[in-house]
Amino acid sequence: MSTLNRRQFLKASAGLAAVSAVGMPYLSHADSKGGHVVIIGGGAGGTIVAKYLRKADPSIQVTLVEKNADYYTCFMSNEVLGGDRTIDSLKFGYDALAKQGVEIVTEEATAIDPTAKTVTTSGGKTLKYDRLVVSPGISLVYEGIEGYSKEVAEKIPHAWKAGAQTTLLRGQLEAMKDGGVVIVTSPPNPYRCPPGPYERVSQIAHYLKKHKPKSKVLLLDAKDSFPKQGLFIQGWTKLYGYGTDKSLIQWLPAAEQGKVVRVDASDMSVYAGDLEDKHTADVINVIPPQKAGKIAIDSGLTDATGWCPVDKRTFESTLHKDVYVIGDAAITEMPKSAYSANSQAKVCVAAIVTSLQGKEMIEPSYVNTCYSIVGEDYGISVAAIFKYKEGALASVEGAGGVTPSDASADHLRREVLYAHSWFKNITVDMFS
Amino acid sequence: MIKRNTLSASLFMLLSMGLHTAASAEAPDLATGMLVNTCVACHGPSGSSHGPAIPSIAGMSHDTFMNAMTTYKSDERKETIMNRIAKGYSEADFEVMAAYFAKQEFVRFPQETDSKKAKAGAKLHKQHCENCHADNGFTDEDGSSILAGQWLPYLEASLSDFSKKEREMPKKMADAMKAVMKKGGEASLEQLAHFYASQTKKP
């Protein structure tokens, strides 16, 4: 026992020493007994892989490469826009993972060499791995909308990666006059957090209702339907007058010229539909089309869709051996959510541990739970349990599904409380 | 002397680090972990919840756990989301989960309770609940669940469900609930919830 403690202690110290030697190129050898696993991306997937690998087998050396020292969860960031939550409540760090013996490299992973089995970083490090986990989240396809770019996003935020962009959009909503118009554009499938744009519109309406009731939010959609649609519309009707001429929310689906094709930041306008109808607004939030995180694209882990094909039983890339892709970037039947990433990370850990130990992969189990807060005391949810079956993830029949449409007021109120407790526990799972 | 202090301090640090690691590294075997780790992202590490609306399920007896999951699955017991989730798992899955959570320590995180209400709740507990909820709610016996140190919002929600007969209970408990409600109404449920939530040390 004491030898183990000492070894873990020494390994932890070695990790710390390596982190402090910033900028000094070094070759991290896969010399630890259990093998070396490098993880790219410290979000909902990557943190869980790091933590659970260390728990499952402390002889595995684990390195987490994440460019940001602080992490802002995207989940619950719509509540910041609605004004019920501070941006700081979404902020987390990696100290606890470091204490569990995970080596944290606060740099950007710039390249993967799947033949030499190395990852290079912005600080000039070369990390040699036995197994690599890529959990990079999404990249935003700015060029999918004419006139939109990373630069324009400083004026017309996407706020689809939480942090400064969230604060920017919140500030614009606060500065807007009563009677103003907010436009939110929803992207084509697939994208991160399928109910997210609709929760966002709800949260903006929640804010407007309280503080700027003469205003409205116009949702321009690249699709004709969306997740939990019936429940959202029920909530909008109840809380925001949806369907009346005083509605705080208006939704234009693709069939009604809702698909955004162009933005013009100079006069704050958006052009949508085949006829390029012009809409102007005081605040515009463009959620652009998406694909897998940049490092996954740059290193050949994506296919023609822009996302990463994987063996869904293990999450090993079908394009590169010993490289695993989890979370938003991976192609699966699960929605791109934090809980999906969490669940996939745990399956991936079992796959990596068994593969490093030369054992058979165990039967995987997958789950997703996702809450949306429509307004005050009004929460809805969706859940699904998945099983691996003939190369696909099949949702267990008769299980899962959305909040019943006849749910009582007390039920909807409790879903908000559960959503907040869910946030607490999933972030403890990731960062403690 | 100073040196020795430093040494013992670092020894202590080393030991506590080791202990900490040992505690958090006490991982279940892979197959068990595969199932129970689908629960913990919502119910907290090893089943001790950090979120006050979601109950801690660590230390729950095998029978209590099995009863909860099978009645969720059959819709005999209603909750917002657990019915939908329970239907995704088999009885054999529940057995694996039950065995695991029964072995985990119920960790009590600090929470604010009203001492006046808790005191009144203690009286009610002695009068009406103690027979089945032994040790001030610390012991889960015959499906009594662990109430001591459970989260206040969860206790309040549960008591409310029982009092409205939205959740099934044994006849003995229904009688006790009736007596409590008759005398003190909803305020007494609040007092009971504050009493159980405030219990951090086994009597």
C-alpha cells in the first residue's frame, strides 16, 4: 500500500514538474507500466476519461491537453443569458484532476501523428501515446453563412462556446432598449446540444418578459422541427404568449423562409430563405453550422460529413487505430450533449483499460439525460438508454422519452430543481 | 524539533494524499462500473449527491434500491424522470447497482436547516416515525431508506408526495402520516424534513 502511495505521489510530482517546465520541448515516454494515454480536450468527455482511467488503473499514465486553464460549461449557459445565473458559476479548473495524478498540459494540441503515435502541442511538446482520446467538441463553420466570421462574431456573437461569447451576448441583451428585436438563428443538423437554441430563445424571452416586455425574439431556423418541440411550444404558449400577436417569441421554420443565408453586421440584418427576406434586429445571435473540433479535422479523423466515424462499442476511430473520439465530434445515434459525452467517456475508459490489459471489451451501457429550462418553475427533460447492437446504438424500446405533455405544474417545477442538481453533480463528476 | 515537525507534516500530507487517492481510487470492477457510473453523473460520486434536489443513494439497502427501481419501471411509483430511466435497465442490472450502492458510504454534505423546525421535527419523529425509522433515520431497515442527512429539498418533496398519497407507503406509515397531518398539517412535514436533514451524527 505504502509503495503504491509513494509511486502515485512521485508520479504526481513528476507531472507537476513537467507542467512547470512551460515552453521546454520534451518527449514524454510511454514508459509507465500501464501505458500512456493522452487526452485532447478537457470538456465533458475528456475530463471523465482522465479521471476514470486513473480510478480504474492507477498504473496508467494520463496526460490531458487542454488549451484553456479555465473551463466554462456550455450547459446552463443559457441561464446566464436569461439572467438567473452568473458566468462564474459555469467556471471550473483542473486542479482536482491534477491531484489525482493526471498530468495537465495547458496548451493547444496542434497535430497528431497516428503512425508515430505522437501529439504535438503549441508549446512545442511531443507527447508519445499508447492510446489517444480526442474529445475536441465542435468547430463553428463560419463560412456556412455569408458575411459571418470569427471577427463578425465579436459584434454578432454565436455564444455556442461558453465564456466571453456568453458574456458578450448577455451584455447586448442588457443594453438593448425595451421594444427591441433579438434574432437567434438555429443551425442545420447535426450540431451541439439539439434543444439548445430553443432553450436559449426561452431564456431570452424569460429575460424580456421581466425587463423589456415590449421586445421580442425572432427564431430563424434552418429546420422544420426540433427536439422537445411540442413541450417547448406548450411552454412558450403558457409563459410567453406564443401564437398570439403579443407573443415574445416568433419561430420561422425553414419552410417559412427561416433558413439564414447571409448576415450583414454593418446594418445588423439577417437574410433568410430562398427569397432572402431581410430581417433587422438590435441583437443578433447566429448559431452557425458545425462540424468536429479542428484538431479532429486536421488529423484526418473526420469523414465527408465533417464528423468522426467511430466503432460505437469502443469509440475507437475507424480511420486511425489506437485513437478514440468521443463527445460532440463523434458520429453516433446519441444526441450531442454533455451527458452523452460523459457516458461515452466511461465506455471509452472500459475499452482502453481492457485493450491495454489485453482483455475483451465488456458490454457497454450508454445513457443520456438532458434538461431544458423553459422559464420560471418550468423545466422539461429528455432521457434515453442505449445498447450496442450490430454496429449501432439502439435506444432501449419503451424507455426514455420526454416529459409527459400533461405534466403537472409541480412536475415542471421539480424538473428545474433536478436540472440544477444535475448540473452540480455532472460538474463534480468532471472536475472533482 | 522543527525538522521533525516538517517531516511529520509532510508524512501526514503524503498519508492523507494516499488515503484520498485510495478512497477515490476504490473503483468497482469494470462491469459494475459500466452500470453504476451511468447513475453517478446525476446522483453524485459513489451515489452521494452534491445537488440538493437529487437524493443520495449511497448506503441504500439492497431491498430499498430494488424496490425503488422496480416500482419506477412498472410506474407504480412516479417521479419526473426515473420512470423513463428505469425502463432502460433489466432486473439483473438493478441487482448489480443495488449491490454496489449498498456498499457505499452515505456522505453528508453541509446544508442549512432551521434548528427550531428541526427541534419540533425531533418530537414528531419520536412520536410517529421512530418505530420504523431507527437511529433518527440513519439506518435503512425494511425499506425505510436513509433519511438522516438526506437533502432537505428532496425530503420535503418526498413527504409532500406521501401526504398527497402520490407515493405508496405501508399502512403503518399511512396511519402515522394521517396523524401527523391532522395535528400539524404541512408545517409538521417541514419540521420532519428539517429534523432528518439536520442529522449528521448517528445517535
